Amino acid sequence: MEKKTILTGIRPTGHLHIGHYFGASRNWVKLQDKFDTYIEIADVQALTDNFNNPDKVRKSVQDLVIDLLSVGVDPNKATIFLQSTIPEIAELTVFYSNLVTIARLERNPTVKTEIKQKKELFGEKGESITYGFLGYPVSQAADITAFKGNLVPVGDDQLPLLEQCREIVRKFNSIYGKTLVEPEAYLSEIPRIKGLDGNEKMGKSLGNAIFLADDEETVRKKIMDAVTDPNKIKIDDKANPDVCMVYYYHKLIKNENLETVCKECKSGKRGCVACKKELVTKMLEFLKPIAEKRKYYENHPEEVKEILKEGSKKAKKVAEKTLKEVKEKMKINYFD
Ligand code: ATP
Ligand code: MG
């Protein structure tokens, strides 16, 4: 039986955070043993809403590759590649853009949420939505289908984008004949990790994340500022752990004292400061092995660059093959 293909991506808009780790990239590490795995650093997509900040995107490319290697992505098993080095993806995007209406893109729940978040973060500045940003789900469909991805391991914020991709595939195949593969989502056991501020989603661009690369002091400060039960005012007030982000992360990183944390919180025996301090210790323990691996790659930047370059070369060959088929089916292969 043919090995199934995994395609997933990450936008170079900052470092990996624990939301990525538990919501998505932990699965990438697990799946790379069994599947043909491609991980895209989606710099073209990052530029759709960061076009005026090329330095940030450029720096984040190398940072992210290091993050991925530090959490255990193995370049001998998974192919890490850079979107902008594969113009075939951009060509597919142009062809697919005929198959999607503007109304459908505007209705896409992920796009809608992201536009809303931008408005909240940047006020009026966030209101001007570009043609490129509105169209990024089409480009994402090109990312996935260029590699004939069967499975797409993502967080659940991505589900509407995947549905959009499936629609494009069906439409393409029904007009031009069966060519593209309809992908399926692969969700983690916790498909969406919440932010330090209690937001439903921890996001790189939302200012509510603990990054895998954060140093001790930063982790401490972020956790000490995390949202807790607003009804707990005094140290011995009884609280509700279910509305507390500190309890939420104790649970996420599987603190072995979780039951005690919960009991003491509910009975008013545990103050929030002590509880946060315990979380800082546990979080730093969790991050330590990742930080150690990161140190190696930070000291070997050429090796990191080479991994991305080689991965991109390999990925380009696959995308070239798909584009050739697509052009044949669309009858625009004049000189072949
Ligand atoms: P940005 O804010 O720039 O969009 P992001 O934090 O949303 O950054 P992406 O690069 O867009 O990160 O997403 C990479 C992958 O990580 C996607 O599969 C996405 O679903 C997943 N992911 C991102 N944030 C979370 C989260 N809080 N919980 C679970 N999965 C997440
Ligand atoms: Mg995102």
C-alpha cells in the first residue's frame, strides 16, 4: 500500500508556542515515522498580513526551523520547506482562484475571526483587508494539494480552511477530471489551546502565548500575569479552577499534583501566587529539554539553513509534478 502523505504548515510570524506544541506539532513528530511528512514554513502566507514587516517574517523563518528541530522534527524523516521557494504553489493558487467566490471567502469562519482579532488588536488599522489576505485560503489549498496531502494535522482553528480546500478539490476534479486529492484534518486530543489571557486561542500574533524559546524570566512574568478566577480576591477565597488559566496549564503539562492543585484551589487552601509559582517550576521543567536542543541548532545556523534548502529542493520536485498534471487537465500544456 502507498504511504499516505501528511502536509502541514506554520506561518513565520514568531516562535512556536505551547499551543502549537500541544495542538499540532507534537503530532507532526509522532506522525513523521509513519507517513511521508511535509512541513511548510508558509512565508508567502505570513506576508499576506505582514507585508509591511518583511524583517519579522525573514527572521522567523530560521527561528521556526530551529523550533521544529528542537521539538523533535527529524529532517531525515520529515521534509521542512519554504513556501516562497516553490513558485508552483503560487501558480496553482491562480488557477484555483477561479473556483472560489468572494462571498465564500468572506464567509469563511477562520478568516472572519482573524479579521475581528486584527480589529481588536490594531483598531482601524486592522480594517483594511487586502486581496491577498482574503485569498490566503486559496493559497493554502494550493499548499496542501501540491503535495497530494491526505492528512493535514492542524489545530481546530484551521478546520474551515480545510473545508474550503476540500471544496476547491471537488470543484477542480469535477470540471477537469480527477486529479487532486481531498485532504482530511487530523486533530490533536486538545485541538485548541487557550491563551494566557483566557482567549479561546493562544496565537503567535495575539500576545497571549508562552513561546518554547522564552527564557526563565519571561516565562515567570507571563505566568504571574496569567488570568485567574476573578472572584478570588483574598488568599483563602474558594475559587473555580475551571475558569483559571493557571489551572488550565497545570492540566496541559500534566502536573502530577493536579488533584491537589484542584482540591486546594476549590477549598481556598491555595493562594494564586503559590499556585503560579508551582506552574513556573513545572513549565520550566517541561521546556528544559527543548531549550537544550535549541542551543545546539542556534550554534549551528548553517546546518539549519541547509536543512531548509534541501527540504525545499525535494518539495519543489513534488509540486512540479502536480502542477504538470494540473496544466494537462486544464489544457494549458501547449508545448509539452
Ligand atoms: P498567527 O497568529 O500568526 O496566525 P498562530 O499562532 O495562529 O500564528 P499558525 O502558524 O497560524 O500559528 O498555525 C500553525 C499551526 O498551529 C496550525 O495548525 C494551527 O492550527 C496550530 N495552532 C496555532 N495555535 C494553536 C492553538 N492555540 N491551539 C492549537 N493549535 C494551534
Ligand atoms: Mg494562525
